[in-house]
Amino acid sequence: MSRSAHPAGPRHADVLPEGHYAAPPADLNVLDERVWSRTVSRGANGVVSVGGVDVKQLAREHGTPAYVLDESDFRARCRAWKQAFGPDADVFYAGKAFLSRAVVRWLDEEGLHLDVCSEGELATALSAGMPAERIALHGNNKSAREIERAVRAGVGRIVLDSFHEIVRVAGIAERLGTRQRVQIRVTVGVEAHTHEFIATAHEDQKFGIALADGQAAEAVRRALKLDSLELIGIHSHIGSQIFDTSGFEVAAHRVVGLLREIRDEHGVELPEIDLGGGLGIAYTPDDDPREPDRIAVALNDIVTRECEAAGLAVPRISVEPGRAIVGPTAFTLYEVGTIKPLKGLRTYVSVDGGMSDNIRTALYDARYSVSLVSRSSTAPPMLSRVVGKHCESGDIVVRDAFLPEDLAPGDLIAVPATGAYCRSMASNYNHALRPPVVAVNDGASREIVRRETEEDLLRLDIG
């Protein structure tokens, strides 16, 4: 179904063929552990709690909508990734998924590195005390200002994304009298099995320097000639929300082929290889992501096998999980406002948020789960579409889900697995105020990003 069928956007109330959605679950009160953070549970009174705090209390204290982040789960996932890859690899948390100063401090305390892709993300990282040597700067069009700030701060690596950036970074580093560690991002021609907009290693897109036609090899040649650059490795990222490691196998084969070419031509064995991130999470019970230890074994085996075949020493591996760490650790809490049954179709459930706090459904046709969390219910399931309050027919949060027939205005519902790319991509569409991020841990809650106010909104409008 094309979303470009009408110039105004998605067609209103598209009716999909019967059977496009899964059958209702046997018990609507069950919270599937695959999509909820680890401390989420439903109490004997039917109210859901997280980190020892129930959702009714969260709504009273922080309002709705709100992103609710399980701190202990976040930290546990950081440790799981670090332990899975071991001391001879680096785990860079991809800050674009969600970044705040509290998150930066958690990352620092858990020993992870941090990948940033803008001056704002870099400023957040530095202001929260992340050691600069554990920061990498990414991006396909870094400004001279961003690069200079990163070089002055002493970031551990800058990922070069074009021939222009090779010259730009080298010139700034030379002017500042330093030698900057860099990697070159290459596009390896791998089609990741994901949405077109989040597949990033095929050749027809904006990221990286193509392996085809010797472009990547030429980029390496230029970087090696510049004294102000220290080329430490090759970077590859094939996409996002990926469950199958076969794409990484093809990518590693091609990247190691480039490493062999570099050794044969320049007599240099680059010490690092970054395989990027993009590993998927469970948004619905149908999704089946791999655990970090299985991912680590698979990726290490792939790189080791390819390097042995090429006669190369195994380089230090880096990975960049963002969504895989923060995505499952948060849910978005909403209050139901209106309920509109459409006979023979579905029931529209409107909440007090929408596409301004979760654009992914409209942007990527992303699928989510949803549950009634302020009480339990024995009512039969009704096919529902959870929508927002914005003046846009495409304002959909959960396209198809089952909620109890006795759902009523004032009930609280929650959409799990919204830790990644929801607050990061949130907007002020219709002048909506962006929700807070509420961290919960050991029976206490606190806002780590406060709710926007009208004063915040109007402060930028200078009239």
C-alpha cells in the first residue's frame, strides 16, 4: 500500500484485508516479557508497575504522555553487551537512539563507549562527563565547527564519510597541532532485510564511501598520506532493526577484503574494524531478536574466519548497539481520551499523545504492542487502532492491536519498546509539548528529561 497515493499523506482510514493482523491473545492481561522491560509486572490489583512504581502513581506525579525508562534494565543491557564482546572489543552506544546526561553517566559507569553524530549529542556527552577518548563522532556532513570541537575535545575517533571530510578533518587537526584518530566508513553493497529508509549499506544512499570502483581504496590511500590523520580502521553499517547476521557475514567478507588490499598495497594492517549496529529488538511478540552473547559469538566467528582466510591478524572489533540497549527498556504511558467504534472495521482509541511523541509508525510503518495497564479486564478483545490527537489522519501509534471491550476514557494504556527513536525524534507538531523521560529504579521515579512547558515553546518565538 503506497503512502504517496494522496498528496496530503496517508489515505484516511485505510481498510486492510481481513487477516492482516494476528489473532487476539488468549489473555489480554498477560504482559509478554519479550516486549516489556525486565522489571515490569502486573500486580494482584491489576495495576502494572515498573521498577517498583505503579503506573497510576507515575501518571499522578509526572502526567501523561510520558516515556518511562527502566534504569536497572538499561544498565543490565549495557553490562550484557560489554560482557558478551569482552575486553578485546569496544561497545559504542549509539546516542542517536536516545541521549540525555543521565544516560551518558550510566554509560560511563558501565564502561561503554559512546557514538555521537551531531554537535548537540557531543555537547551532551561532554557536559555529562563522558571521557572524550571514549567518544566517536559520526555523520555524513560534519561541519567544520563540529569537527573542530571534536578534535579540541580529544575524541577517540572521527568516522570519515566522504573525500571532502578527509581533507576537512586533516586540515583542522593540522591547524590545531594534533594527530586525529579516524576510521573510514565504507558502503559494502549489502541489502539489509529492513525498511528502505533504515538500510544503510546499499550503494544508492547518502552514507559512506563505496567499495565499488575502488573509491574506498582511494579514500584509504589519501588518508594514509596525511600526517595529521591516524587511520585506525574501517567502519561498516548495514542498516537497522536486523535479526539475521547473514548480512554482517557478507559485509565482513568485503571489509576484510579491503583490509587485505590495504596491507598488500601499503604494507599496513589496520588494527580495528567497526561492524556498526542495527541489531533488532522485539516490538511485538512475533519478533525474535538474538541475545548479545549469541550476536558476539556470531560476529567474532565471522571476522576471525575471514581474517584467517585472508592471512590477516584479527583486528579489534567495535559494535554500536543503540536501539538494542535502550529500546526495550522504556514504554510510553498514555491516557485514553475518546473511543470510537466503527462497525465492521475496528475501534479507534485516541490518546493524549501521538505522532509528536512516536513518529515511527507513520514514518516506517513500524509495528508496536499496547496493553491496558491501569487495571486488569476480563472483557472480550476488540480490534483497535490507537491514534493520537494531532490534526493528521496518519497520526497512528499502534495500527492494529487488541484491547478489552470495556476500555474507557481515563484508562491508562502503555506502548512498550519505545526507548529508541521516540523521544529522539519527537516534535512540536501542532505545538504539542514533548513528554518527559521518567527513570524508575528501586521503587523511586525521577524525571531525567522534564516535560516541555508553554514557556519553553514560546521562548524561541521572538515575535
